[in-house]
Amino acid sequence: MPIKVSVVIPVYNPGEYIEECIASLLRQSLPDDEYEAIFVDDGSTDGTPERLDRLAAEHPHMHVIHQEASGWSGKPRNTGIAAAKGEFIQFVDNDDWLGDEALERMYEYGVQNDADVVVGKMVGKGRGVPRELFRKNRPRADVGNAPLIDSLTPHKMFRKEFLDRHNLRYLEGRRRLEDHVFVTEAYLRAKNVAVLSDYLCYYHVKRDDASNAGFQRFDPVGYFKNLREALDVVEELTEPGPLRDRLFRRWLRNEMVERMRGQRLLGLPEDYRKELFDEIHKVVVERFGPGVAAGLPPTQQIVAALIAADRLTDLEEFARWESGIRATGTLKALTWDDGVLTVGFTAALTSAGEPLTFRNDGDTGLLVPPLSEAATQAVVARGADLSAPLGRSRADLVVRERASGAEFYQPVEVTREQVAVTGQDGHFQQVLRASARIDPLTAAGGPALHAGVWDVFVRVVSCGWSKETRLGAARADGIGDGPGAALLGTPGRLVLPYWTDPHGNLSLDVDGRTDHTPAFFQKVTRRDVTVTTDPARLTARLPLHLRGRSEVPLRLTDTASGRAVAMDAVVTEHAESGAELTADLPLGELPGTPLRLELAPSAAGEEKPVALPLALRVRARGRGVAVTRVQTTAKKGARRGRRSLPRRVLGRIRRALRKK
């Protein structure tokens, strides 16, 4: 069988952090004979070489190459390219890992779209990753129609024939940004780049010991010497003009301007801050024409202009002001509408806890940063625009899975409003009024949200700031405890919006991953349940929102032995309670002991079913089996949100009262 994908992993002293990487490779949905993993050990001195040798001995599609230490990742990646037999090559770092279906999905997407490069959606665990690039699938992307240049890490899939045809290899030796040079050239030479955004392919992980190569403090002189090599590639493969300026803008923004902003600048030691600033200043004045900075948002234009004017002191003052910029959000409405969660909210930016204000200038709003007159003149002289493009401000609503960090944008409609600031004539604050719709069956970029806890964030993007905040702690009085749970689709997915403790932020519990979902069902009582014997059927009224008819697995679990009997249940709309569940009871399979009633709302829910506060007890009666009673297993105190006293304590109290 031809190898579809070769995974190349450069390895140097990862210790235990390589285990997640190995485990994810062994879990791939591609058959073992259709992919290979090539670990290139670059002179590790811990126990990794022996660990990899054992792995290769146990799994024929896992390979290891040992070589002398080269000092960086370029040479081991090139060694892996030379050894690869796959049609495509995927690069993975030894402390990162892949989604279980990543290789299969990315390979199929690449073949389907005849791509030379496939970029799979990334999530950062303690690390920044591109967001806008992965807002949607992009089957035919290039540097002109998509923000590809925002993603220059090597963690992508490349057609091997494409790499060989252009002799694309990584620069070797101890150096920085060799991936920028490699990936930039690949983007500019590829006939097509395909971006897969509807599946989480790559987990980019910051180690607990922060010893990833990219987190080490770097030598500014060497770093920006290497950065110039990436700029050289752009100059070689593009013509002067808007496209080149746009590509250069990526390095100006990410590697220079963002390092000189807010706490990222102020947190550096003063001597290192000055050294870093000086090297950035050199690159800016040597390599970037006025068109590069002109395409930045206004706050970034100000930083770029102060760099070009060699005004570090003013830049530090601007950074102190920017470090106080925050986003705020207020939840105004939260309702279920035909199985879709409608979220109404307002959002705005603040400065040092007060509304961020803009100054009216005719039809334009102007930024009012705390710059001296000399600094303002220097900024304006270098073409920086202080007008605030408030018509492009937006408020995004994002759901982020707590365990993995996977996040997805939700559809939002936004209106922009200018609110006068009391006591400041001619100044106003911008307030964004928004309505978002979260459809749990499509909210993960098309697929349904998987089982887990999904936190809700608002991200305000305006004037060069991108600030996010949790939503829900500040909310309108009428929202109360929230809209309740919904059961959606078949098999049913159980979704409960709830407030976190202690902060009161909005999160979604999908398929009962927290105690909030069982607690929600405490309101169900024995009066909500009926059982018939001919036919043998259970009917339960449940406080659920539905979108039409749903089917959900139901389990009766013996409270003594743990043995479970599974059956299918149908849930339909009910005028009074919201939903009605019906299930045929397999009476012949049920013991005479108490049986706990549980919902298993998805395939993953089988691992952690949601217990309802109900139990059944059946007993033999002649040749048949009859249901003798239905009882609630919920403590009375639990229904009021309080802990009940143990039975033995209640018994002592009752006996004492009887003696009086």
C-alpha cells in the first residue's frame, strides 16, 4: 500500500512531553499502512532515544533516525524529508500533537483540491495561533486572497513532489525563523494552498516548563538578521507594490510592532528593551517603505511611526496607556429559539476602568492617545493616521472548549452606537450592540459541538486592538437562572447554558460534563413520570427545549451492582413541560432491585451518562413483571440547592422528637 502521509518530528530532549505526541500519532484514523511517522532524534541526551527505539520496535510504521546534535530544528526536518516515502509530509514538533483524524482529513482535503500545501486548523494551548485564517474553510487560498502569511510555523502538510521540484529545504544550524523562510517560499511557489478549518488538526502547546525553543529569549541582532532572510524571499518572488507591502506588513506587525506594545514591552528589562528596540528600528528604516505601515490599524501605525522616529521614551508612555485597554461585555438576552441559543449583548472598550473615548472631528472620530506635542508631530510626519475607523469595529462571539482550547466563531449581527461621555464635550464612547446565534449542531465550524464544557467569550476588534472578555458576569436582571437545557438532534445532544462559580460567566455544558446538568434535572419529580405495563412503557415529562423530535439512548442502571440495561427513547414536544420522553421497557431484562434512570445523550455520553433524579423498582407478579413504584432519588434539600442531612442523622432526630 503506498504511503499517503509521512509525519516528520524533529526531537531534542522532550522528556515526558513527547508522550502526547506519540499517543496522537498512534490514534490516527488513517490505517497504519497508509502513513508513517519519522522521529529524527537530534542528539538527545535524556531517555528519549531509548523510548523511540522501543516505539519503532513495537510499531512498524513508526521509525526513528538518530543523528548528532545540529543545534536547531532545520537539519532534522531535512533528514526527515529525505527519508519520507509519503505523498505528503506533515511536520509536527515533539511537544505538540495532532487531532485523531487530522492526517486523514488533511490528506483527503489536499487531494480533493489539488493542493501543494494543506494548512489544518490549529489551537494554541498557552501559545498564540492565527484566528482569522481559520474562520472558514478555504479550498483555494493564496497570499493575495487569504491571510496565509499570518501562519508561518512549519506545522503543515506539504506535497513531497512539490518540495523536491523546488528543492525546498529548511536552513540549517542554530538560528531563528527558518520556518518563516521555508513556509513563505512554499506559499509563493504553490499552485494552490488549501486551508481546512472545520476540524481541529494541530495542538500547539506551551510546555509547563516554558522550555519550547520559541519561548527562549533571543539575541536581537541574530534574530533580525534571520528575519531579513524571510524578507529576501518575498523580494525575490514578488514585484514591488501592494502585495509585497501586505506581506512585509506581517513581519512589521507581528515581529516588531507587537513586541513594542503594552506589557509585552514594559515587562522587558530596560537594557534588553533598548537593545531590541534598536534592532527593530534598523529593520524598519532599512526595509519598509511607507506603504507597509500605511495598511496597519491606527494604533499600530502610531507604534510603527514611533519606532521609525527612534522615540523609545514616547513609545514606553504609549505602551503604559495601551496596557490599560480592556474589553467589557454585558449580556442582555439569552433564549432558545427553535434549538438555537440567541445571545444578545453589548460590548465596548475601556481605558483604566473608564470608557475609552474618541474625539469628534466633524464626521470622523479621532484617537486621543497621551502623546506629547513633539511625539504627535513625529507620528504625523511619518504618515500615521490618527483617525479611528470605527465603522469597522466589530464584536465577535467565540465558544472555546475548556479542555482543548478549540474555539469557533459564531454568527453575529452588530450595530455601532456613539454614546456621549458625561463631562467631556466633543468626546464619545463607541458601544457595540450585538445579537449572536449559537446552533450547537453546527457551532464547531459546521459540525456539532462535541461533549465538553464550552466557555463563551466576546472579542472586541477596533482601531488595532483585539481584546476579549468572558460574557455573563454582567447581565440583565430578567435573564435569571438562564433559559434551561435543550435536547437537539438524533442521537440527542444535551446542551445546558449555565453560570460559572464564582464569577457567573456563561458556559455551555454539552452532554452532561459538569454537575450543573444533573442539578438542572432535580426539578423533575415522580409526578412527572408514568409507567404502564401493557404495553410496558415509561413516559416522563422533562423541562427541555427541542427542535422537533429527538432520539436519545436511555439506561436503567442497577444501583447495587452497576449493571445497566440500555434502550432507546423518543423525545417529543410537550405543551406544558417542554418535552416528553417515551421508552418501551424490556421488563424481562430488569431485576427487582432499584434502577437509576440515566440519559446517554451522545456516543461519548455512554462514558458519563446524565442521571435523572428517578429510580424504578419492578417485581415479579405471577408469570409477568409489574412496575410497583417510581421514586425520586433526588434529596429534597438538593432541589432547593442545599445539602440534605444523612438518613442516620434524620433518624436520630425523629426518634428524639417522638420521645418528647
